[in-house]
Amino acid sequence: MPVDPRIEESWKSMLDVEFKKPYFAELKQFLVAEKKRGTVVFPPGPEIFSAFNMTPFHKVKIVIIGQDPYHGPGQANGLCFSVSDGVKPPPSLANIYKELSDDLKIPVNSSGNLENWARQGVLLLNATLTVRANEPASHHNRGWETFTDAVIRKLSEERKSLVFMLWGRFAQNKDYLIDTGKHHILKAAHPSPFSAYNGFMGCRHFSRANAILRQQNESEIDWRPGALPDKLQLNLTSGAV
């Protein structure tokens, strides 16, 4: 089964070798089979590659690594920790907002959409890009982790001076993919209510990341959440596997 995912062109070029590997064809077959069975999968097909479509390879400044898309109806939108417009921010995102407020005095936002971050160069990458409805971790070990590990490795090899925010043990276990001689790694506990007060709250990753960007003469990230106005949207192609 040929694989030609509709993904932003710079990423398509960088990851072309991955799309041609047997594991990715097997992953597509698995997703097609899920659809044929009538299984509800999140996020919707056109949003699976949203993180890539909103943040082209050459525009990445910061990488935040999540584990799994949200598995509740209407939540997942292809950006880790982010939810669609009109959906209440889940507990982990609520804690992220609390830390933003403490760190940068940004008011807690009712919108859980982190598109504004993505458009500015924050790659919001889940390790697994799809999930069955109401079944967390249901698409683990199907090939997505191999693909997203390749994404991290490619960023490490081809870019320089990126900031990687690794929240929690799962994300921190990805540090072997990153050349620490070229990039900056910020580690903290996961923002989940189970661990946020064991090191996430007070980590000040947002101000620290902006300080690194300033030192590199890069524009800082405006960390206010929310979708951007239509006139500021990038005209990028989105699609499914």
C-alpha cells in the first residue's frame, strides 16, 4: 500500500525516507483497518499531522513532547496538550496555564487551543499521533513511536540551538535522541495533577526558553494560548495518513 501522507512540504522532504519504510506502510494498514471496523479514532484524519502543518521544519524553535492524544470526544486536535476550541482545558493543560501565570503573569485562559504556540515555532509533538476513542494508549506500539523518534532525531541532526521541553519520565526518556552539544534541554515533572507539584510548578520553562531565544537573537514566543485570527493563519496543507 503506497503511503503519501498530506503533510507540510518541508516535513515531507525531511521524512520521506520514513514514509517509505515497511513500518509506516503497516501503520497505515492498521489505521485503515480501524476505520473499516467503524472504530472512532482521534484526532480526525485531517488533524493527525497538525503539529507538522502548523510548524514547518525550518521554523521550529521549541519542541514539547507529549505521549498520547486526548481520547475524549472533540478533545484531540493534533497538538500535544492542546484541545479544540470550545473544549474545557484538561487537568494537565490547566496546570500548564497555572505555571504560565506564575512564570510570565499570563492570565489563565479559557481556551485550550495552543495553535498560537504552534504557529510561532513550538512543535507540539505527541509520541503517538492517534488513539481510539475512550481507550488511552490504544495505538501504542503500532509504529507511531518509531516515526516520532525519527522526527526528534532529524531535528537534532539538521537544526541547531533548539529548546526541548521534556516534561515527565516518558518525554525525558527521549533525551538520547537529542545532541546536547547542539541543543538546549529543559526537564521538569509532568504537568499532570499527579506530578505537577513534584517539579513542574515553578520550573519556569516558558521564561527560560524565551531567555534562550533572546540570547540567540531569535524572536521570543508569545505564550498566550488560543487560535490566531484568520488573517494571520498560515496557508498550509493539512491531511491524513
